[in-house]
Amino acid sequence: MTTEIIKKADDKMKRSLENLRKELTGIRTGRANAALVENIHVEYYGSSMPLKQLASISTPESKQIMIQPFDKGAVSEIDKALQRADLGAMPKVDGTVIRVILPQMTEERRRDLVKGIKKYLEDTKVAVRNIRREIMDEAKKKKEKKELTEDQEKHLETEIQKITDREIQEAEKLIALKEKEIMEV
């Protein structure tokens, strides 16, 4: 029973960390990255679709993202969606290809981005701690119902704390790497 609870906590905490990874891939660093635009939603034939389903996205140069729509008729809709996305760069339509040339980031912009990712870190820490609290509440209820002994509850608490510490440490590593990447000129 305790191993099931530990596994449940571990899975939930890993999902929180995975969400952090997804958020970080969408944050601009000094280099162009397809992840900056691939999840931008485009209104296409009456439905909203992520850009990655409508076009191939590549980075031919370190400061450029190139988007080639599968359907030539989607160029103007993709262009509008990119303009609304507030990437800090205007897309340029070149026939059937859309190019987004990213300007050099200022020091102030880099510092703002670092502040933003620190907020993601705090949100992830809160989520992980909430999962820990939820699991421990569940364990206390099971103990009250005599489904767990006091020793099992203490063991569970120790293991859940180890997992919590590990996931928070991993989140801090991810943020430190992203911060270094952002501040790199």
C-alpha cells in the first residue's frame, strides 16, 4: 500500500516538473528555437490549431525562425497569429515562407526574462509541496481508518519528503540552466 502511494506522489511531482520544462522551452533565449512558435494557436478554417500542425518550423540561422505552411492558403492566418503572439519580432512573409528574425535582446530584457522564470520555479515548488501535503493528508486518513500503521505513516512521510526534495532540486537545476542560457550574449 505504501509503495502505491509513493509511486502516485512521484508521478504527480514528475508531471509538475514536466510542465516546468514545457514552459521553459517557450521562453526566448539568445538563439532562435522552434519551440518559441510551435504552440501558437492559429485560426484556420474555423478552428484553432497549434502552428506545428499547420507548418514545418525550422531555424536555419541562430536568429531566424522559418515557417513553411503545408497549405499556401494558411500564410496570412499564420502571419496574423504570429503578430498577436508578441514575440518581440515581426514576421516577414516571403511568398509562401514566413520568416521571424529575432533581434538581439537587451540586458534589461534578459533580466526581465530571468525574473519571469524564477516565478515559474516558485509555482513549481508550490505545486510539488501541495502534492506532498495532499499525499500526507491521504496517509493520515488511512492511518485513522487503521489501513496504515504509525511506522508505515512515518516511512511514507520520509519517502515523500525525499521525492519532494529531489524534484525541487531538479526544478532549481532547470531554472539555473535556463538563466545561464538567457544571460549568455
